Amino acid sequence: MCDGDVMPAAALVIENLSFRYRDRQELAIHDISFQASPGEILLIAGASGCGKTTLIRCINGLVPRSYKGEMTGGVTILGEETKDWKLSQISQKIGTVLQDPERQILGTNVLNEVAFGLENLGIPREEIRQRVNEALKFLKIHQLSERETFTLSGGEKQKVALAGVLAMRPSILLLDEPLASLDPASAQDSLDTVRKLADEGMTVLIIEHRVEDVLRINPERVMFMSEGEIRYLGNLSGLSQVVDYREVKLPAKQILERARQDQPQAEITILPGAASSSDARSEAFGLNDSKAIVKFEDVAFGYEADVEVLHGLNLEIKRGDVIAVLGPNAAGKTTFVKHAIGLLKPKRGRVLVNGRDTKEASVAEIAGTLGYVFQSPSHMLFAPTVSEELSFGPHNLKHPQEQIETEVKEALRIVNLSDKEQDPPLALSFGQQKRVSIAAILAMQSRILVMDEPTAGQDYQNYMNFMDSILQLPGFEAILFITHDVDLAVIYANRVLIVNDGRLIADGRPQDVLRDFDRLKANRLVPTSLLSLNLERLNATGRFMRAEALAHV
Amino acid sequence: MLVAWKYRKRKSIIQWFDPRAWLIFYACFLVSTLAFWDVRFLLFFFVLALIVLFNSGVKWHEIRRAFLFIIAFITFFAILTFLTGRGGTELYTEEHLIREFKAPFSIFGWTPTLKITVERAFYAVTQFVRVGSIAIMTVLIPYSLNPALYGITFKGLGLPDKFAYAMDLTMRFIPTFARDFQLTMDAQRARGYELEKISGGVVEQVRKMGPIFVPVTIHAIIGSEDIIDAMDLRAFGVGPRTWLPVLKRDFKDRVLIWFGVAILIASLVLGFIGYGKFWVPEALLRLAGG
């Protein structure tokens, strides 16, 4: 471990901190020591399960008050040790914004939500109103004060949750993956606010997998955690020298420099089941003239009679397509995808799956062609064993029993979970649950895999491995995924759709769609360093590649 | 938007009153209605409910689905009890036959027979009016009471802070729960699960609902951990809390409360002295030859 610049008058001091959860054998974090100063942003990165969230819980007092266990070492805030403090005392010094604002927002309207903490402290009404207004004005969301919280967009929810914390006037702000559910532009807005708070003297600790995004606001220091310990603590420039570029998403140029020293990696074969040619990607680059499996003809839809949310979509999905659907929150991306799988039927126009109008087919009938994997596996897993979970779909589709057994075993083999056949799916790790949910679709023999935010909630290394393995699965003829991550489109897609306000804004090859930065900005997308690097070298490469591959071109 | 609150600010008789006053009146109305099986008394409550409905400011298209469901539900059970004669037998001991229909066949010696009696017919009508009155008044509540005020309303009715805030939390998380439920429904339908085709006995049907109930429950449990953390981190429950919204009760609210209490007392007194029991018109009894 190496410490960065020593900063005076620490707002937060952590000394030899270790914690073991009551029901666990091993320590979640051990021997953590560091300081953070007023006005400093400390970015905390590391793989899922490395102890980041436990560290945050130790600082904000949830450990050991709500999460019991054995804690040693000390947490000192503004010169005072918090060991004997009540949670209500700590909450006035330390504000915490959790990963999912949907679960953190407790009030039915914005005013109630922002006032919640102050109400609990029994502060007089007039002072509450004044502090709530201050917080809303600081975040420039005063116009939302009368809105019901369930009507807010993802970005608005994040700001309202932050306002609720800021109203309590903390000196230290803890942010646990604040960008997870935000589109790139909303993420950028949130980060700019964080920078502003730090510049006004607040100490900010931010846990985030999207390291490259946070680097844009120049955090003073970066901490990299692994297996409950600090592996690196220091300035930004040192980070790329210490950590593996496959573990943390670094700016593309830094990956490029590091990857030059390594042997080139073999390129993955995308959709081996789709193309007779070995390069499905190039086949799909305009050369794919096969018959459409899915066809949208002037599709319009609205959840309410007089409000249209999709306005006349026209497109086709063909064999060999790897389609990334980009667009801001609430753009209609999920509504569009639900039409493809027949969960929603158009109010105008039609969707054809294998030439058949989805209005005349049940979702079960369409499931044989399109399999949909939802963002969170916990929304679908229910069976007592993985094997039963996987047989659920084929059983519903009335596959013969012998065929189901073969399909389940084959699906498990493909996702590398054959040894988990009799395990309860809900007892598996998040990554394994994701693979079970993919296997459930594979077992149904669906030809097209549809995924909603496939990488959300996973760390960089895990989600890249996950995407690599999914794209190489032999069972699918096409893949479509919704994402906020522009780099996923750059690395994996051979076709990009931009959807905004229920309209198809762009549809084409990644290098054609993503080169127009003005259009990206207009659709709340932010160009990444990998995209820029690829565009710089497009003449030489002829296509988009991951940074490691560019290092050897 | 898949899940939306029914509440809107509108020109409504319900919203004209303080929500505490309205809930007290509603409770009085509910208990009073349940005290009667005499359709003549029940008509008073039914008319009262209709007056509230027509002055609630709720548009027909907003409540159409809810009302069609309620009407179908009440009609189904009224007809079911009418046909089987199994409802209301605790309210009358004697039946006056109007007409009897016998099936022209027998099953193992049993001939299906439909008896139309005055009591059965009037029990169905009474049931319709009674449940209809309560349903109208109940359905209007989510359309009329501001969900942001549920907590302070129950606090104002004397509940402790924690219980009162639980009402606020319930209102807050109903849309989230509904969204999670819809997501699970969609996820399972995308795997060929067809809820509408579930068959078998009650136990079997519940078992077959597992693909919906298990993920929804697990998700709710996982989500509740975040909710508890969020509450702890903002000092919930450390002491008496300030409630930012302020409710004001004035003369008209006191009148409404006293009106509700008067109805309740009158209903209880009438019941105590023997009024309000199941009633059938004499004319119908004569028609049936009673």
C-alpha cells in the first residue's frame, strides 16, 4: 500500500479497521487505515465482494449498529471517535447515498423525501423548510419539490436522494455506486454535482465500478481494494501502474500502453451459431441480407389511451445481428424490446416474428424465437434447484421430457454450471445467477437472446468476462442488448440503435452511428475514451476494437 | 408508466374535508352499513354513497375498470348465493317459493333443482345494495386522499410516529412493489408461463403461482434491507419526529365527524331495539302465496 499526498486536518480517519459479519468465518475487511480531508474526493474501486460496501457501512455507522459482528480499530470524524455515537449523531456528520435510489427514497413526494431526516431529528418546521429549499436549490431541482417521487426519472431520483442527505448538512458524503442506474449524461450531471460539493469543502468517498467516468471529475485520490484490503491508495497516475487493466476500467489510452507490454489476446468468435462465415461481425456489417427474423412495421404504442410512447418504429432483426440499444432513461427502449417478445402488442402497425404477427401469437409461442433476460436475475429465479429452474421454460413450451433433460444439460454445459445442477439458484453468486438466467433462455432453444442492462451491478472484470462468454455461445443466431454503456456497443455490437422519445434516432454500424458526437450528446450519450481512440484509428483498423486489441494493430 | 397513483387534486367533496375527518366519517359509515340487513335502511347508505360518488370529481374513465370489477364481483356472488341458496340462511328460517325449475335428468338419483324464493331473491338484492354502498365509498379513497398525507393523517388520529409513518411507507412502496410484480410477470411470461391457463385444485393452483410469488417475495426481502438502511441512516425512530405537513380541521370537518357519529349511534340504537334485520316486502310474500 502506498499513501498519496498527506493532507492536513483530516475530516475522516480510519485506523486499523477490521470487521467480521456475525454469520461469517472470514473478515470482510481487515486492517484498513487511511485519512480523508475536507474538499477531497476519494474514489474507491475494486471487484464485487472486495469489502467496499462493508467499509462504507463501518464509516456511516450501520456496522456494527445494524449489521452485527466483530469490529476492531477506529473511525474518527472531525477529530471525534464515533464508537459510542448513536446513528442519529453520525447521520448528521455523514450522509450516505445508496446504490438504488428507488429503495432509498422513502417519501411519496419530493418535499417529504428531502425533509425526512430532519423530521426524524425533531427539527422545527420552519428550519426544515429552509434547509430543504437550500438543498433543492443547490442541486437545481427546486422545480421538482411538489412532484410525486415515483414519477421521477432515474437521474432525478438520484438527485432527490442526494438532496435528502445534503439537507442534513453532513461534512462527509458517502456514495455507493451512484451511477449504476443512470444514463451517461445523467451520470455526468451527478458527478459534476459531487465535484461542486467537494470544491465547497465536503469530503466525498465514492464507490464506483465506472472508474473512467469518475476520473473525469479528477478525484484527488483513488483507493483500490481487493479481498478486504487496500491494494492501492494514491493519486490517479499511480493506479494504472499497480492494478491490472482487466480488473478496473481505465481510460483507453492507459489500457493501450499497458496492453502493449502483453501478448496479444485471441479475438473472440462472436455468435458462432449464427454465421457460416467465421466472422459474424463482418458479415453483419451491411453484408447480412438474410431474411428478417423480427420485423417492426410502423409500430406505435402507448400505456395510456392518449399518450403515445413509441412513434412508428421500423426495423428488422436478422441472423448475425449483435445489436446494442442505446438511449437515455425513459426513452422507450424497454417498451420497444417488449414488443419484440410479444409482451406488448402495438396500438398501430405490426411486429412480425418469423413472419407471424405478434398479435396472433402468445408470448409462449414467441419465446421459442426470442428469449428475454431481465436486468436482475432475482426477478425470475424461483425453483429449488438449477435443473428445475432451467426446465421451467421448455416445460411451458411443451417440449418432450427427454428433450428437456437434454436441453437443460446442454445449457448448463454452455454456461459452465454443470456442477451446480442440484444447487438452489438463489444461493448462487450474482454472476452465477446471471448465467443461470441465460441458461434458462438457452434451454428454451430461443434463437435470439434479448438482454436488458446485462452488465448492471457487476464489476468490470466480471461483466467483460460475462459478455465475452455470452457472445461466444453457440446457441444464438442474434443478440440484442439494452445498455447505458457506450463501450459495450463499441466492443461487442455490429449494429447500434439509438432510441429516444419513442423514436428510432439512428440504426447502423457502430462506426457510423457513434461517430456523430453531436447526435450522441443530443441523446444523452457521452463519448468515451475508447470510442475516441477507435475513431482515431478507424482508417487503420476498419472496425471498432477493444483497447487491448488496438495495442497490437 | 406501468403503475400510477389514482390520486389527483380535484374538485371533490372528499377533498373539501380534512382527511382525518373523512376517515372518521368513513369508519362510521362502514360500521353503520354493516349493522343492517334491511334494504330500506341500506338504501339510505346507498344513496349517500352515490351522492359522494357523483361529487367526488372522479371521472368515469378513471374508475371504470375498478367499478366493472366490483359490479361483476358483487353480481357473481349475489347470483351464486341466489342459485345455491346457501347465503343468508342465518337471516331467515322460512322460504316462500315463487317458482321451481327441475332439470329433466338425474345424476345418481339427484335431480338438479332451482328454487326461486322471495327470501333468496331479496337477499341477493340486499347483498348487492349493502356491499355496493361500502365498495363505492372504499374505492373513492385512493382517488381522493393524498398519499403524501397518510402518515400525518394517522398521526393526527392518535397513532404513534412509527405506525403512522408505516402508512406513508406503504403508500410509497405500493408502486415499487407493483413494478416488481409486473417485472416478474413479464420475466416468467417470456419463459412461456401462462398464468391464465393455470388449472387444478386450490392447492395445486397456489403451487403453480410459485414462479410469480417466490421472486416477488425474495425481491421484497432484498429490497427491505436497503429501505431499513435508508431509514436508519436518516435517524428514523430516534425520538419524537416533526411532521412537515400540517393538517387543519375547521367547522365543516367537525360537522362531518358529528354527522358520521350520529349515523353510527342511530344505527347501533336501531339495531339494539330490533330494527334493521333482514326484510322482505309483504307484497312479495303474498305473491308467493305466503
